[in-house]
Amino acid sequence: MRYNYIAIEGNIGAGKTCLATMISEQFNGKLILEQFEDNSFLPKFYKEPDKYAFPLEMSFLAERYQQLKEQLTKQDLFKTFTISDYLFNKSLIFARNNLQSDEYALFTTMFTIIDEFLPRPDLLVYLYLEVPNLQRNIKSRGRSYEQEIQDSYLQNIQEGYFDHIRKMNNLRVLIIDTNNIDFVNKHEDYQAILSLIDRDYPIGVHRLTL
């Protein structure tokens, strides 16, 4: 791969972890996966969002920072590049959707303090799926605490990502429409995504459809 650090992003159920894992295995990349399943606040949040939103977002902020700081500063002579299934900025996107205004103000203060210590990815890939396709994937993977996620919540998260991406002026960003492909089960679709990722892009947002 021509980029040293790639971050794969997308909404809940977009296929971030699958794609990052597939690419890391094929090209001997160092893989960084978000450890969300260890967060005890997550299932509680989906049942009582108002009560658990702030501790959930603060715990995710701390966990993501700790993981990325440790993994991105650790040299691995046997890996040719690094790929992750999240961008640290996703903390802001979910917090903006889930928190009250005073909580979000405190959250952004904490985020700003620690964000400057983390390296930026050389390429951000956003996998775009429409809400019905996200729900299909969510149902298929069967995580119990995700089964009651509403379409409106997914739509708000999607809009939050797009709003945040529009403000990014210091990154290479690919927005890939994956609604009509199945890169997990169809090798030709996976290869098509690879061909888009492994190209030279200038700084800015690039929208691509397969």
C-alpha cells in the first residue's frame, strides 16, 4: 500500500472492521481495531441513552486515545503499514449526536487537549451505505444491544460524519459509495475498492461510486 497509515470509517454496520481486516491480512499491515465490545457502558446506553451517554462517550474517548497513542508510536519492523477501523475524530461525531450541549462543550475541551498528540492518517476512507443497508448488516451480525437501533439514529450519525468531513481541510478523504457492492463476499468488489484506495490523491475530499 502506498499510504503508511489508513483509517477506515463509516456508520454503524458499514463494514469498517471487515475491510480493515481484509486489507491488513493481504498486505501484511498492522491492524488497529476499536475495542468497543469491552465497554460496559455501550449496552446500557442503548437501553437508557440519556443516563449513560456522557460516561459512554468519555470512556470511548479515553480508550481510543490510549489505544491509538500506544499502537501508532510502537514500531513494528515486520509490518509495512498501519490500518485502523476508526478515526479518533469519530469521538466528536458521536458525542455531538448523543450529548447535551453543556456535556458536549466539556467533551470538546477534553478532545482538543489530547487530539494534538495523535498522528493523522495519510488517508481516510469513509464507506457510505444507506440506512436500510446498514440495518441489514446490523441484523445480520446479530449483536443483541444493536438490534433496537432506530433508522433516525443512523441517519443522524451519517449526517454528523458528512458535516465533520466537509470541515476537514488537512486530510485525504475518500467517500466510497458501497451500496451496490458486496466486498466481503465478492472478490471482484473487494479488488475494486482496493484499486481506489491504492492511488495517489491530493489533500481534500474525493467522492467515488462503485
